[in-house]
Amino acid sequence: MIITINNEDVTTNYDVNNISDDAVKQEATVIVQKVGNLQVIIEALDFASRTHRANLEELLKGRDESIVKAVEEEVEDEPSK
């Protein structure tokens, strides 16, 4: 399994299958799986969030009574010295 790590301006490729220490190889594989699972969760949460926002916007459309008008603050002129 080839892993690509991007740090700042440097990209390094690692082949986990070439690791001679079986414990290190297994740990690297587990970490890669965890990162992959987290990435799937992040994408799912992003999709769910965008969907809920769109649903909320659709629900609020046409509900003029819920619109809050921006209050313009009057700026007073500072007294001259």
C-alpha cells in the first residue's frame, strides 16, 4: 500500500508493504484505515450540514414574518475640539 504524505512543499511516498517490522507495518495500516474512516465521516457530516442548511433555507422562504430587518445605527458627529 503506497501512502502519500504532503507537508508544506514536500511530498513523500511511502510503501507500507516494504516495512520489515511487522508491528510497525500493522500499526501503519491501522492508522491509514482510521484516517480513511475519519475522512468518510467528515464528508458525511459536511453533506448532512449542507443538506440541513438548504432545508432550513427552503423552510424559511416565504416566511416574511421571520425576517429581521437590519437596524442602522446612527453615527453621531463627534464634537469639534
